[in-house]
Amino acid sequence: MKRAILLALAALSHLSAGAADVIVPHLAGTWGSAASLHAGTAGQTELHLQPDGFGLMAGSTPASQRIDGGAADKPAPRAVIGFPVRATGDGDMLTLQPFLPGGGRQAAKMARIAIACVHAATEAVLTCTGPDGVATAMRRRSATVPSEAAAQIEAARR
């Protein structure tokens, strides 16, 4: 009987280990290169990452420059694009891989893309480098993911 209980506990601990966080807790949350995707005049980047490794990455273009002499006090339009990612972690290092929900023709191409991120704890900065070799430094804005982003992440999982 004792042996059966030990085996049952071992099996249950294995199940709970499978549900454990994929990344270290201090890397989950919302990271950004600025206060928002619309801040400043440069292009911006955001990463919304849940503890299980699912997340969203988004980026914006630099703000448009008015050439017509119009009102400069109005926000300039930007293009914003985002995509779901899966993160795997090894301590303070992450590998983000974009994915297409439900597969699709481009799923195999997306699976070959890797974005390497390194967390520098002393500066509290997450620096991610894409396939183009360009590094983007982001600061943690929140330990959580906004509800809108969480809903999009949940939809992408399915």
C-alpha cells in the first residue's frame, strides 16, 4: 500500500512539473523599449510574456513626418504589427519563436526564426536580437500582461 501511495505521489508530481512555468518569473510580464508603441518618434517594441512561455511581440514604425506643414501637435500615424511567440528559457536567457496558430503555409518558415533575448539583472533590461542582428533593449513595465494581450495570447494558443 505504501508503495502504491509513493508511486501515485511520484506520478502527480510529474504532472505538476509539466504545468510549471517555462521561464523564470522575473522575465514574465510586459517589456517595452518605451512607455508605449506610440511614444517618441522612433519605432518601438513591446513583449508581453506569460510564465508558461506564450506571449506576443509587437513593433511600431517610426512616427510619420508631416511634409504638408499641418498641425504638429497631433500624433503622427504609425504602422503597428504583432505576432504570437513561444518562449523557452535557460535562466536569464530566452529564445522566442514566432508561430502561426493552426499551422498554415508559413508555419514552417516561422519555426526557423529565433529571437535571442538576454536579461541583464543589474540594469533590469531585456535585450532581444532578431535574425537581422539588430538588438532591441526593453525595460520591464509590468510583472503582468494586460488583459487585452492575455486574451489575444489565449486565442493564439488554440
